[in-house]
Amino acid sequence: MAHKFEIVKDKKGEYRARFKYNSEIIFATEGYSSRAGAQRAIEAIKKHVPTAEVTEVETPVADAKGI
């Protein structure tokens, strides 16, 4: 399978959901205190992604604050 979700436990002991495509991590969620929290995040993504809006950001990524 070329793509999949994974639930991993990080160094802080929090659970994160991440999405991999061709073995590359595309994104990871925030940390959750329980495995169930990470699983709920995956279910929410699966439910809402088909209707997700795509927007173009005018500010170059290198200049964007918080990145």
C-alpha cells in the first residue's frame, strides 16, 4: 500500500497520528494523551478530507510566522 495512517508514541509519551505516502511522512498531528485521541483525529481526517478546501497563500513560506 502506497499510503497509510500510523499511530506512534513520541518521546514525551504522547500519541500522534501521522500520514505516510510511499514511506514519507506527509504530516503528523498534535500530541494526544491517549491512543484513542490519535484514532479520533484519524477518523476526523478521513471524514472531512474529501470536502477540504484548497487555498493559495500569498506570503512565501520562508516569511510566514510560526513555520
